[in-house]
Amino acid sequence: MDGPANVLSEFAMTSLSINSNLARRVTVVIALSGIVSCGHRQVPHGFPSLPTLAISTFPQDAQAEIQQSYAAVRKDPEDAYMNGRLGMLLHANEQPGPATSFYQRAHLLEPREFRWLYLLGVVTANSGHTVEAISLLRQALSLNSSYLSARLKLAECLLVAGDVASSRTAYQELVKTYPADAMVHFGLGRALASIGNRQAAMTEFRKTIHLAPDFGSAHYRLAIALHQAGSAALSAQHMRDYQENKTAAPHEDDPVLREVDGYNRTFAQYARQGNEQQQSRNLALSAQYYEKALKLNPRHVESLASLASVFERMGLYDKAIQQVQAEIRLKPNDGDARYRYGMLLFRKGKRNAATAEFRRAAEIDPVNAKAHDSLGYMLEYSGHPDEALSHYRLAAQFDPELKLARFHYGSLLVKKHRLREGIAEMEKSINPIDKSTPIYLIGLADAYYLGGQPDAAKKALRWAHKLAFARNQHEVMARVDAESHRLGIPTA
């Protein structure tokens, strides 16, 4: 281990600055001493004495573990790992001021350890002290220049601090090394947009969306840029994509911060981490966090529903069913839970049981449009079209924006030879444009053709192909081609 005497003077200056800036917001008492003799070690100027922690003010679920960790540090105050571990525990439980002090102590005791400097940079940046964070992150990268998350954080801090040229250069270097990383392209797009290079910025935002199609913030940035460029229709489309995926973002694997997150073992933190990982589409890790949360609070209905959703997206329908059943035991008259239970049963091929749950959901919650639509679908394909039509009508009535219900209602009207009414309903399923629109357009083209409107059918199929191509929906494009061939309508 390198001795503390090798600490860079730049760090000592930064440490003092951080303590000064955070002093008004932390529950920690820091006393600076001169040269302190500690056994065979000699602690340098600027080394903070052991802080006093107001543990009773910390999250209740974390107080016992923080107390134990603090006792270990008091027993051996010169143990770098124990100081750093306590810093991570405090950081994980949203105590940035005290965490900063223990990260500082850990670094001064172990100056060649990358993670203490990196974590200092992160907690400092998150506290709004961007200039100090830049210095710390640069020092951290001098110890591990290839750590992607640190490079991304430094580029972001440079942008926030107004050093756009340095930020753009940092992102451009990252693009060369990590051309398939969505966050790298997104950061470069932000830097380019900040200097008014709109076209180049839009190129980067499009690359971001290609790599991470549900990245809400990328859709938002592209929507703004397109609006400024006068492309109102495309802008509106990306703004809708943003509205559907506001919090979704790519998962960036950061082993150091993952270790920090592991120190928060409270229910609220596990639930929050489950939600974050679900939004980032890291489903396996999301499920682990929700399961940990439910071990601490097995009657938390929202977590049961979230875990069921994650399992469903993973294709683990039996596990999803177990969670929804537990949810229904707690809230037997929850129409939405009954509806979701029906959907899972449908996916398992249990059509009769699914129909019963959809019917129960509609009875419990008579204005549940999705329950009526799903019940209508099951009735239609089990030979009860008239009853199905009534439920489709109710679904469209209770939620006029539920496009799937409009499509189902219109399609059944067309099948019953009520072409004019059916086409009118199906046309209502087209806007606003989303990933389902090309499918609806294929069905609408068929209705147009049956109604003696081949030109309208051709136009709908061309539009469907264009939208599917823009979203890389190759299977949908193949369906468009097949429908064009079936109807004998060339779309090329």
C-alpha cells in the first residue's frame, strides 16, 4: 500500500474545498489536524479526524448497520477499506456529506485505489459541485483510464460546467472506443446541440435511439431538435415516444456504483432499484431487487405487481402468475389485478380461465376499458360475436384513446359487413402514431379493399411499410409485403 505522504497536493486542495461547500448540509463534525502520528504511519495535513455521525437522523432501516460499520472504523480508524465501506454505506443511504468525509479518509490512507477517488467524484458531482468533481474524476482516471462510467461522468461534468469543447472532445474519443454505446452517442449529441450544431446532434440522437429504441430522453432531445428544424410531424412522433418512455434509459454497467447500491438494504431502496433496473430493461436484476424488497415487506401490493410485470416480460409466466395471485389475495376486488391475471392466463393458453378473469375484472370495474376489450376478443374468437361487439363498444366508450379497442371494434364491424362504420372506427386507431400503427394500417388496408377502395388500401400499405422501416420492424415489413401480394396491390 502506498503511504499517505504520496497524496497529490491537488487532492488536498479539493478535499478542503468539498468539505467547505458541504459543511452546511451534512450531519458530521470534521476537525482538521496537522501531522498526526498513528502508530508507524504518518497522516498528512488535511487528513480529517474521525467524524461524529448523527446516526439517529439517518434512515431507520439502515441505522443498525451504519452503527456497526462506524464502530469498526472507530476501532481501527486507519483501515482504508473500513473507512471506504462506511462511505459506501452512507452514500447508498443518501447521506452524501458524511460519505464524502469517509471517502476522503479512505483515499488519503490508500491513494492508489481508484474507487475512492471515483466515488468522491460521483458524490461531489451529484451534490452540485461540478468543478471539484472534474478535478477528482481526472485524478481517478489517471489511476484507471479505461473505466467507462468515470469517463462518461467526466464528459457530463465538463458539459454542465460549460467547458463544451472539452466535453465534446471527451465524447468523440468515447465514440471511437465505444461505437455501440447509446449513452456515449447521447452525450455527444447533447454537446453538439449545446453549440448549435443541430444536424450533427440529430445524427447522434438517431444513433442513440437505434441502439436504445425506448430511451425516453433521446426521443425528447430529438423531438426538440426536429421541431427547431421545422419537422413538426416527426417531432410530434418522437415526443409521443418520449411520453411513453419518460424514465426509460439504457443500463450502464458500473461495478463500483453497483457495489455501493448493494449497501442499501432497505425496502424503499430495493423497490427503487427494482424500478430503475426495470426501466433500463435489465430485467433479471430488477427481479432480484423486487424479490429482496418483498422479503422485507411481502404485503406490498405495488411491488408484487411490478415483479409480476418483470417476470411477464421475461417470459416467466408461472412466476408472474404467482405474484398476481398473491396480489389478488391481498386485494380480491382489484379489477386491474384481475385483468392482468387474465392476460397471464391467456398467455399460458388457458382461454376459459382467462375469459372468466376478464369478465370478473369488467364486473368489478365496469369502466375498465382494457378488461372489456380483452373480454370482447375472447368472446369473438369463441363464437360470440354479438356479445363481443357490445364489449368492444364499451371499451371504446370508456377509453376513446385505447387504439386497440378501436381496431377490434372496427374490425368486427367490417366482418359483420358494416363497412362504413367499421372503417371509421379503424381509422381512429391510426393516430397518434406508435409502434402498433403499421399493424393497424395493414388491417385498415384490408377493410379498404373489401370496401372497394383499392387506392386507399395501397396508400395504407405504403404508409405501414414506411413506418415499419423507420422503426426497424422487419417482421411487420414482411407482413406488409405478404398482404400486398395477397390483395394483388403493388406498393413499390
